[in-house]
Amino acid sequence: MNNDNNIRKGKPTIEPIVIPEDKKQKLDKVLNYKHTSHSQKERAIKQIVGGFCCLCENPPTQILKYKLEDATLIERYCDKCIEKVK
């Protein structure tokens, strides 16, 4: 086992996050409604997209998957932030 604290991630595979149109409309409605609380927005993002962008906490649009020795590391990014990590 490698005791090095730096994990060598290598080159990831990049996949778009596909959201069915009805769920995309629901998410847009929740995010754009002025009376939606911050916690309601967070809950909707988690339920529909599975989490937040690793850098800015906006809804992600891309998933990066890094194959490690015994696991797969998954990171989510929005369109703006994905350019910073490519």
C-alpha cells in the first residue's frame, strides 16, 4: 500500500451530467424562485444533480472520474470551473 499522502489521480474520464427535462425544469424553478431558501436550493441540487461543483458549489454539469488502485474518485464541476481543471 502506498503511504504517500499525495494521491496520483492520472487522467480522468469526463462525462456530462444528464438530467431528464422534467427534473431540469424543476431544478430551474427552485433555483430561480425568489422565495426559495438557501437550504431548499441545496436540497434540490443534491437530489437532482447529486451534489455541488467542487470549486464554486454551483450545480455541476460534468463528472470527472479518476481510476485509482482500488477505487474510483468522482468529482463534479460546473461548466465554468471544469476549464480550470482540464
